[in-house]
Amino acid sequence: MNRKNFTQTILAWYDQGHRELPWRRTKDPYRIWVSEIMLQQTRAETVVSYYERFLARYPSVQALADAPEEELLKAWEGLGYYTRARSLQKAARVIAEQYGGQLPADLDKLRALPGVGDYTAGAIASIAFGIPAAAVDGNVERVLCRWDAVSDEVGTPAVRRRIAARAQELVPHDRPGAFANAMMEMGATLCTPKNPKCLLCPVREGCLGFAQGIAQELPHKAKKKPQRVENRAVLLVFCGERVLVVKRQEKLLGGLFVFPDVLDENDPAGLCQALEALGIRAAYDERLGHARHVFTHIIWEMDIHALLAEHTADVPEGQWVTRSELERLPLPTAVKAARTFAMERLAKR
Ligand code: SF4
């Protein structure tokens, strides 16, 4: 199967039917951009439930640029990888200031925006502006590695360049956006990481990975380092109808509210001492449960404890919040279980 056949076959397959996703019903560059940022690390099924709500709240670049950070992070809650929300806003400010609130129809200018890499720039350029640019994400990389039976380790600069060049030569000049969507659709529905559905695949004829019986094994990736495990005691410190939250200053989940926590300590006396160091006198109440959250590089194993404070002492970056305030604050999914315990407790007060 030659280049033209591959492209035309994929397009014809896509035209016959594909998943109806809300961002496929628009060519509006702002909407396409928001969808692509949301899709970077989140599954399409999850993004669907956030996308319309987010756009209703921030219907334009300017609205996004002007959003208060806490409110923006709250709107992003549940999507995770909050750096994306911050970059989105930084980029919105650049677009508002430098481009009069319109995304630039230029691959290099798109690529220069915060949070926009080669893939996202290619996707916006091709889908929103009809620029014949390739958009190579993990899905597309997998399809092409299998189709060309690339058995070298992907992720190295040389292989990246090779796949990017291959993708670029396949992009049709008349329908680059449809092609980008069709390739993503292929990777998400047929040429899936496990058990590719080769028998249903429109480009099976000509697929070297299939012909050689190695499709399932490709692409070859370097082994990931095992994640580091952190044991955290999460402290729900109650005082009357309030519970203490602190704004995280660390890079991971920075700017979001969490409950105070202590590393490698689960002894009640040690937990009270850790709170004393923050200027809080509290009595240990009970252990409420355990939760686990897996980040890309770290796993948090969290024991959740309740403590009762004598008074609402001032804590750096801390706030003593009521149940309804807790509901409105942006908290990461990592502390969802702890928040549920806190909400239940506060409801009883
Ligand atoms: S034949 Fe199989 S491995 Fe090849 S592109 Fe299609 S789904 Fe992927």
C-alpha cells in the first residue's frame, strides 16, 4: 500500500463513521485548543464531561485570561495535571496581548505558546486552520510504528524524527484536519495498545507489523522507572464546624488546597507534634481510613486521621473552612477520599 492509498483509505474509513465527540463539531481554534490541552493526559470519555462546562464558563480567550486562578483550578478539578490549566491561562494571556484574542494561524507561533508542544500545535494547525501539519501523539506513533514495523525503541530523538517525517509525508493537503482526527481515531479504537483489532483495520493490507505478526509487541518503549512510594499521614484537623486546609506550595499540585500531611509518621503522638510545629494544639481522635493515588512518578499511600484542635490558629497558607467552603475550593483528586471523610464529619456538626 503506497502513501496515497494509506491516507485515502484512512480518510474513507473515518468518513464512514467515527465517535461523535463535541470538539469534532467545531472548527473554532479556541475550542479546538482547549480540547487538545484537555486530551493531552486525559481520556476522551472523561474530557467530554468537562469540555462543555469549561467552555460555558470561559467562552473566549479573554474570559480565560481574566479568570481568577482559584476559580480556574476549581473548573479543572477532576481532569488532573493542573500544570495544563495554568499553561492554558498563560497562553490565553499571550494570545490576548499579542494576537488580539485570536489564536495565530501559524505553526511556529502556536508552538511557542505555553503548554503547546509539537503535537498540540500540529493538531490545532491542521484541524482549526487547515494547515497540512502532522500531529503525532502516542496514538499516531503507535499506528505508524506498527504499520512500518519500526522495532527500534521509540522515544529516542532519531526515531521520533523518523516517525514525525513519516507522519508529515502522509498528511493530505486538502484534508489535514480530518486526517489528524482519523489517525487519532485509529489509534484509539482499532490500533489500540493491547489487542489491536487488525482484522477490522482498513490498512491491514500493507501493514508490516501485522504481516510480520509483531503488531502487538510494537512500539518498543524503554522500561519506565518504578514509581517512588511516599507514605503520608493526611491530617483532618477539625475545630467546631471547620477543618484546616493548606494551599500547596510544592510544584506537584501547587496552588491547590490539600489537608496538612506528614511523611513517614503514623503515630498519634508524632502527628500531634507535627501540628504543634505549625502552631496548632490538637488532640488525636481516630484513624479514618486509607487511600492511594498514583501520579506519573510517585505513589501516595495515605492514612487519613482526624484530630480535634482547640482553636483555629493562623497557619501559613492555611484556611479553616466550613463544609460549603470546602466544597467550593479546588482540591486535587489525590485527596478526594480525605475530602469525603471531612465532608461527612462536618455534616454531622
Ligand atoms: S493492521 Fe493492526 S497493527 Fe496494522 S495498523 Fe491496523 S490495527 Fe494497527
